[in-house]
Amino acid sequence: MRTDKKTLIVFSGDLDRALAAFIIANGAAAMGDEVTMFFTFWGLNILRKAKKVKTQKDFLQRMFTWMMPRGPSRLGLSRMNFGGLGAMMMKKVMKQQHVMTLEELIASAQEQGVKMIACTMSMDVMGIKKEELLDGVDFAGVASYLGEADEANVNLFV
């Protein structure tokens, strides 16, 4: 086990939880730690591109991706979302307090070399295609994450 390696499973697609995951990942990377984030199920929405990407999907896959938020700017809060009003208020307060946006935190994580892995099984289940996700994302199954986690001294589930 290495003391300079951290992993995070990002299961939630809620704005507040995504912010927490990326703040932790950026902090660990800034301290010189190797960081791996494994995005599964609703967490994949964080990595979706904001613009629609034309892909071949069956009816259920199209329905799934139509109902889910496309990208970090469209995520709602886990509590007190109020149809998106809560997320708007959160973003306004963050701006007033000079807190980085989720988009900025994602870019910072990429610049610092944080490894972001999209779970291929979850992608299949939810109808998300590789070309719909941000550039620089890796694709793998749970065995890949478990291999990373075996080497880490901190493993978080967000």
C-alpha cells in the first residue's frame, strides 16, 4: 500500500457531491498524491459533454440519456434543489466567495494528472457512449478500479 495514492468512487451525479469529490481530488493532487476517480452510474453525468453528440442508440438508451443531465453545469443539488433554484443559488454564493466552479475543478484535476475512469458497465447500462464524455477520460471496468484501490491508502465513495 502506498501513502501517496488516493481513489474516489464517484457514484452520485449531484452538484454538491461532485464538488466535494473534485475538491478532495484536487487537494490530494496538489499535495503530490496520485489520484484516481472512478465514475459509475449517476456519476457519469458529471463527465458528459454539455452539447449533444450524435450516436447510435436503441430506444431505452435514448430515453435514459434524454432524462439525465448533460454535463456538470446541469447538475442539481442532493438536498433543497427546488427544481434547479437551489443549484443556481449555490453557484451564486460560490461565485461571491471566489470558489472554483465544478467545470474549473474538473479542468484543474485534469491539469494535475488526476486519472478519471468511466465505468464501462455503467455506460452500457445507462446508454452513454464514449464520444459523449469529456476528452481525457479513460474507460475501464471495476477490476481496474479495484487494482488502483488495492494500492491506495485512502478510498472514498462519493
